[in-house]
Amino acid sequence: MRCRVLVVGAGPAGGDLARQLAARGEDVVLVERLPDLRRAAFSSAALPLDALDRFGLPSSVVAHRWSGWELLGPGEARRSWQGGRPQGVVLDFGALREWLVGEAQRWGARVWLGHRALACHQEADRLRTVLRRGDGSEIEVHSDWVIDATGQERSLLGDPPAAGPGSEQLVSGVGLEWLVQVPSSCWDRWSDRLAFCLGSDWVAQGYGWVFPMQAPRLKLGVCRLLDPSRDQPPLGAVLERLIERLLAPAERQAMAVLDRHGGLIRSSIRRREPHRRGRLVGLGDAVSTANLLGGEGIRHALMSSRVLAPLLLEELQGQASGSVTGPTPPTRGAMPGTAPPTRTMLGPRPLGRGVDRYPLELQRALGWRWSLSGRLARRTWLGLHGSAADRRLGSLLTSLEQERASALTDLLFGYRFERYGIRALPYLLGLR
């Protein structure tokens, strides 16, 4: 089977890239190992409100809107910030995946569910990728480019080298989340906010959360960084204890668990790992776009797609020598729309020059605050065990109590740590 671009993985990054390329008339095949896009829908999927417009997401993928924050802990402390207008949304992750893939199909992409990528080999000027179907049979796909959007598995690109150029240590975290249906009175109590549980007595070396979904549903979850030097209790038991503290006995008795799912996150701090191997290019979590501070992956995965798409379109249009006419690459954040205008590219261009800019362009798009948040995540979560760490965290949270809800949104989604430099510096340095 032949195509120009094979995208492996139909998560937010892969699905969005496939629809962008297909909308520009490119020959795209999108493959996904799961036969059902709503399976393994692990993502608490909270986004700031402006991300909907930035990435052109429809209201059909929004489970609920929230306007405030609540931080529980350390200990029994409770701090709330309430905004006068919506601050963000919680997405229905399964609906998001289905919409992205449906849009890719609408623009002409071929979509194969239930296909797992086994290997990718460079052969002359093409790539040969071996896929395994659900029935065990195999098929080969020959393409000009292959995009590894398989998340932390990095199924084709592989892990960063342990030593030498591009070496990176991957920091790992694990999460567990339940989708539950609760009494309406219970849902009402959590419906207008994102709630996080912080402190070693809630989740040592991690945190918990309560996110509102469609009434009367909630997402309850816990996650933590993996620390081989410490004996960490089973995550299921941690989540059950958290639910006991958050919900009244009658609410727990009436609660129905609709889905249980978990996942692993593996990301580097510096993001200096190789982003490609020849024409095999990593996307989203495969190149460490997941943010370890809040476990946020969707927004950054979509950003990586918006960075790579125009660079890859340059490559595809430049592979033919001479004057090549093709669709104008999308501007970052632009949605595929009606037939775009065309432009003429004069003269041949060396293959690889466009995508060679991908690591630097992605680093610029994520920004220096993103890198700082990764270093802060490792310090915060791995060090969050015991009363001394709780006191340091509690002191920082106390210093934020007079801020508005929008300021918390800027801090936790925009990583605007510089606004709190004097107050946060002692915490960042471990002085309190």
C-alpha cells in the first residue's frame, strides 16, 4: 500500500495533523492500534478557554465549563478562587478523538483502526512500515514520510539515547482516573471548578483531582511521579482513600463507576532528544510535549501538530523539482477551512530543510516557561513526601490566596511564574 504520509497514532496530535494535511489535499493514512477511539480515554482534559478558539475545537467535544479553582491541602486546608466568567473547559477526550479523526476522513484521509505499527525501515527514498491488524495478519505501507504519534510508547522513533548526542533521561509518572456518576447534589458542589488535592497526606509525590463532566458525572483521579528509591503504595488504594475524604458516605454509596482507566507519562525535562530519524518524525508525547507539572498533554500535543504541519507541507511541496504549485500551509492555530489559496514555490529545495526547523520551532512555541515548569515539576512532586515538603507547599499556596481566579489560570496553564517571582523564589530554591 502506498501513501505520501503515514500518521501512526490517532490521539490529539496525530488526529489533528492528519486532518490538517488532508485538508490541504495531501495523501494521508492515519492508523490507530485501538479499534474503538473511546477506549483507554485517559485524560482529565482540562483546557483554558482560549484554547478552544486557538485550535478550532467545537462545542461538541466540551464536557463542561468551569470558572474557578479549589486547592485542597496540604492537610485539611481548603483554598478557593472563583471567577465571574468561565475560565476553561473539560473536554470529553473520546469525543475529541472521534471528531479529529472524523474531520480527517471528511477531508479525504484514510483511517485504519485496530492496526499496530511494528517497525519502520528506510528504503531508498521511501519508508516501509509494517503494521499488524487485529486478526494478526500484517500489511506493509510505503510512504514518503512517517509520523510517530504513539505517545510515550514512541513505538517507531524509540526512546532517546541514554548517552551521547541527544541523550535524555525520561521522567515517568503514572495516573489512574475514574469516571463516576454521583447524586445531583454532589455534582453541584464540584460543578463550577477544577479541584486539586495537594500534599503528602493526599497523594505523596503527586496530586489528585476532581473535574466536572456532563451532569451528574465527575472525573476523580490521582497521579504521581515514579521514584524507584521509595516504596510507593498502589495507586488504586490512593484513589480510594481520596474518594473517601472527598465524598460523604451516602454519596459514595450512590456513586456508580462508569469507567476506570490509567496511563503512563514519560517526558524529558530539557526536550533535547532527537525529534526525527530521517523521514520518521516524532509528534506530541513522542517528543516529550506532555507537561509534568500538571500532567497536561492535549494542548501541547495540538501545538506540536500546528508547528509540524506547515513545515511538513513545505517538504511535500518541495519534493518535486522546478516550480511547484500547492496549497498555502496553514498558519499556526488556523483551522482547515474551505479550499485554500495556492502559491507557487520557485525552484527546487533541499529535502529536509523545513522539518529540520521543527525542534527549534516547537521549543519556541512551547516557550521558556514550559521548560521551567518541567524542572519545577520534578522538584515539587518527587520532593512531596513528609511534613517539611507540605509546609513549603502550604507557604507558597498561602501567598496566592489574594489572587483572582484568572491569575491562577495564568499561573497553572500559562506557567507565568515570573508574576510571583519574589514569593515563589524561596520555594523554588527549597528555602521554605
